[in-house]
Amino acid sequence: MSSSRPRSYNALRHRDYRVLWLAEIASMSGSQMMRVAIAWQIFELTRNPLNLGYLGLARFVPLVLFGLWGGVIADRGDRRRTLMVAQLLLMLTSLALVGLTVTGTITAPAIYLLTALSATFGAVANPTRQSLIPAIVPLRDLPGAMAMNGLAFQVGGVLGPALGGILIGLFGVVPLYVFDAVTFLLVAIALATMRSRPVIPDSLSRGMQAVKEGLRFLWATPILLGIMVLDFVATFFGFNSVLMPIFADEVLGGGPQTLGLLLAAPAIGAVVGSTVMAGIRLPDRAGRGVLLAIAVYGVCILGFGLSTVLVVSLLFLAGSGAADAVSMAFRHTIRNEVTPSDLRGRIAAAYSTFAIGGPQLGEFEAGVLAALIGAPMAVAVGGVGVLASVATVWLKVPTIARYSTWKDETLLEAAIEPEK
């Protein structure tokens, strides 16, 4: 059976998915540029690592408050239209940053507020985007589409930070905010030009009842819950991009260009990892792949925290990105294989809450810890925390290591009902 499985890039044969995929590369590049600009602007305004940590908190709180409700919204309406509206609202937050910066009225509290608004709109956009993909890609190409999504995310993660660091050094942060606004518009246009009109989910539950349905399914599915918890804890300990201005300026003796390299390095490694995953037939043992990839991620984070040489630091960061990309491809494959169609939005929202909430809360933790023991030691301690998390989940949830994809295509099709 394994020889008949399609390669991941076959998902690009489908026109609507291909157009959306290309637009998402541009959008992710713009979003990563904005993150570089916001971090550098906060650092210039405050020169305090704790204030950098507050950026993570500003992204985490809206996700906790509205993340699951974003999944309810995704499961109840026209997902294409919902995603278009979310993209336009995200565009407005970027334009607000442009206006405040150009007029010289930008302040740290204003940046935190707009960051929180962007996270709120993203809490709707992310699960809607993830649950829209199975409606425009056939079941057979769905695992490949998930791997290609990871590749788009990582390509944007390379282009955004690298260009962002250069542009900040030459022109300041305003061009980055403008580009981010334009890319959100591009995604909205791509959605408007879709030829297919995915069926609106037939979900009868509303409000809190709909949220409870998704949570009940998640609680009854240990493989999903275990992977989500591991992702949250690992990124909580391991995510440290908010501290990169400190590493660039104080540990490695550089400036905005060095910051761009540090932020781009994980994405460069992730592009390599995602490209490999997109070009091969995914192995059957996806659960074990998740565990091993996250363990490698933890080792690389530990190594980066201990390094004081730029080249070595970049290599460890690239390794962490590659490991994360491999893990993400396996995680998305498992989630989409075991989640029914009418719950995709809510499970995607729960996944986003774990996957995005971990890094954002981790940024706050990194800022606090760096203020107490210094940025390098804070990152090294985080790497140890990642390794401890993998060992704990491997022992406590053995079904993850035993999980094998594509064991029974009849059961798989019953679990993932096509939306069209």
C-alpha cells in the first residue's frame, strides 16, 4: 500500500489549493516581517527583555479567550467568506501600525494592543484556514496538502525575517508593516477567486454546546490530546524568538542584520525539513516521528542557548527548525486522519490554541526568565524542559509511539468524510 501513496506536492495539482498556497507564502512572509519589526521596535523603545516577553502575553491571552470560539465560527458558516473577513481585519491592524509609526505616536502599549487584536482575528483565521483545506483537496492528497502547508509556512518564515532585518537596517519598520497589510489583501483576493464553493458545514450545535462537543471528542481521543499537550509544553519551553534582539545585540555583538539571520535560521532549516517531507511518501509511524523530531528540537534549543559563536548558533537554530517542520507534518497528518468533517473547525481551533498558545506563553516565560538569569541560560533551561516533556509524554501516552497511519483506508475514510 505504501508504494501507492501520493507524494505531497501532488496537492498542488488542484487549482484552488495552489492559488491559496501561493498567497499564504506571501502572507506568512509579511507576518514574519511584522514580528521582526514589532520585536525590534519594542526593544528600541524599552531596552527591557521583560517588555519583549509581554509581546508573547499579548498574543496568548486572546488565543485563550477566543481560540475555541474561533473554531465554532469556522464550523458554522461559509469558511471561505469567514477567512476573507478575517484577512481584511488583520490588514487593518497592520495599517494601524503604519499610521502610528509614521506620525511618531507609536508607544509600547499601542503595539501590545494591536498585537492582541491581531491575535484575536488570527484565532478565527487559523482554524478556518485549516478546516477549509479538506474541502478543496481530495482525501487522497490531504496528508500531502498538510505537508505543503508546512512548507509554505517555513518558506515565509525564511523570507520574512531575512528581508525584515535588512529592511529595518535600511528603511526602518514602516515598509514591513505596509508589506504585511498588502499580503493579507492578497490572501483575500485568492479566496475570492476560488472556483469551488465548499459546502457549509451542517453543524446544529451553537455556542458553548458546540465548544463542548469538540472538547468531548478531543478528550476521548488520546492520540490527539497527547500530541497537542506535547506541542504546547515543548514550545512553551523551547520557543525563544522574542529574545533574539538580545542575542543579536549583546551575546553575538550584531544589529538588525544579525537579528534577521537569527530569526531566519530556524525557518531555513524548516524549509529543508518541509521540502524533504513534501518530496517523500510519509512514513507509517507518524506518532513515533513526532516524538523523535521534538526530542531533536530540544537538543538544538539547548545547544543554541550555550553557544556564543554566530555560525554555531545559526546551525543549532536551523536544526531546531528542521525538527519542528518534520514534527508538524506528522502532527497535521494524524489530526486530519482522525477528525470527522463536522468537527474540523473546532479541533483545528483547539490545536491552534495549543500550537500557538505554547510559543506565545513561552515568549512571556522566556522574557521573565531572561530578566532573572540572563537570555542564554533561559534558553538552555528551555531546551532541557523540551527533552523532559518528550520523555514524560512518551511514557504516559504510549499510544502515540504505537500510532501508525494508513493502516486501514476504510477506517480512514470513515473518520474523514469529504466535504464535497
